[in-house]
Amino acid sequence: MARKNPSLSPILKWVGGKRQLLDSIMPYIPKCSTYYEPFIGGGAVLFHRQPDKAVINDSNPELMNVYITIQTEPEALIDKLKEHKQNNCKDYFYRIRALDRDKQIFHRMTNVERAARIIYLNKTCYNGLFRVNSAGEFNSPWGKYNNPNITNETTINALHSYLNQADIILKCGDYREALKGIRKGAFVYLDPPYMPISSSASFTGYTAGGFGESEQIALKEQCDILHSKGIKFLLSNSSCPFIEDLYRDYRIEYVSAKRAINADPDKRGAIQEVLVRNYELD
């Protein structure tokens, strides 16, 4: 591939996004034959690294549809976003947000319509907080922004070029399925939903299901499997006794992150996170 494209960046603001931690994370990512990211989210690490060959996955079908649509129908997506931009106002926001309440209507929407809806809501909802209720319905409120960058053509075109020029496999489902068939020489970056650091800190609202202690333990077991195969992995998570004990047999580094997305502005402060790895640095 050609040299890195500086216009390549996340199209969505995502809970746990890694844009502000790139300087801490990138030195730990080794050369590899194939880059795997089973919890892709906003994709900050992938789009900064820009590997020639990658497998990316997320369990959120609306998120993965955004990437698939950017890869296959960028012009139609931009046209639909321009329509949203022209109509943008509080009443329009809630009308578009409510489309997933009627499942018959929602399932008849095209991939372009669904992708444009998610991007529009993400750019105009309060603090860019992608959040769904237990029924999987988007429920973040209106954000009252003066001039949100709804169309973002430069980023969409850059993402389209990368997702077509590189060998990128896009999957949607369980992270363990995305790792099936992985071979030695590959590298895995794992950025799962974080372990809550307090009883009031839990945020699993970007999917309809949760990711609690049992899921964290299952993920650690998957890391053990990768390690037994000689496959390097790097994992991000919250700094807390449960995670530190769970990964005590691996190398743990501590990094400071600013919580950029929280409904309570007073809770958007610096927090400590961990980077867990099973390899020596070159």
C-alpha cells in the first residue's frame, strides 16, 4: 500500500474510543502478517496504523453496516447525509431517532439509509453518545450543536479508499468467531467493553447486551488460547483489581485516559487504564 493517508480517521465518536490514547498504544503494536481487531468500535487504532491486511469485527450490526456502506456505497451515503444536514433540527432528530421503534419500517430501510441514520444521530446527539436501550433502540437525546459536521466527505472518501485498497475483512458477530482460523504471525488488538470501576460507572449501552465479569473471564480465556498458539495480543481495559488479577500472568502497563463521553460532564476526567500484552517489545 501507499504511505499513510492523514485524512483516515474515525467517522463516529464511540464510547471508549482510542484517539486520545494513540501515542500510548501505537508503540506496543508489532509488525504482523494480519492485524485483527475483534471489537472495532470507532476504529481509531486501525485507521492510524493502516495495516495492509486486517480482520475487523464488532457485535453491533449498525456499526458494521456503517463500515460496509462506506466501503461499497460512499456516494449514496454522502447524498443521504446531505439530506439529513439540510433537514437537521430538533424535531427532525427525534423523527430519525424513532425509526428503529417500528421494526417493520426499520428492517425495510436500505443499508445506506441505516448507515446515514447512525452517522447523523452520532453527529447530532448529546455528546456523541451512541446508546441503546434493552430493546436495542437508540435513545441518546438531541445535542443542540450549531454546525455539526454531518456529511464529513473527506473522511468517508478516505475510509472508502482504504477499505478497498487494503485487504480488509469485515465481520459482524461474536469476537471469538472473528478470531477463528487465526495463524501465527498475526496480531490481535482487543478493546472490549471495559470492566466498570465502580457500581455507578458501568456503560454497556452501545449494544443491547452487557459485558460483565463472566464475559471478561471468557475473554481472558480467549487470550490464553491466543498465547498458547504463539499469537501476540494487546488488550485495553480499565485499571481495577479484578482486571489486574485476571491478567496477572501477563505484562501490564498503565496509561492515563480522559473520559470524553459521559452524560455527566463532571465525570469526564482522567482515569487510569491498562494495556495487557503477552510479548516482549522489539
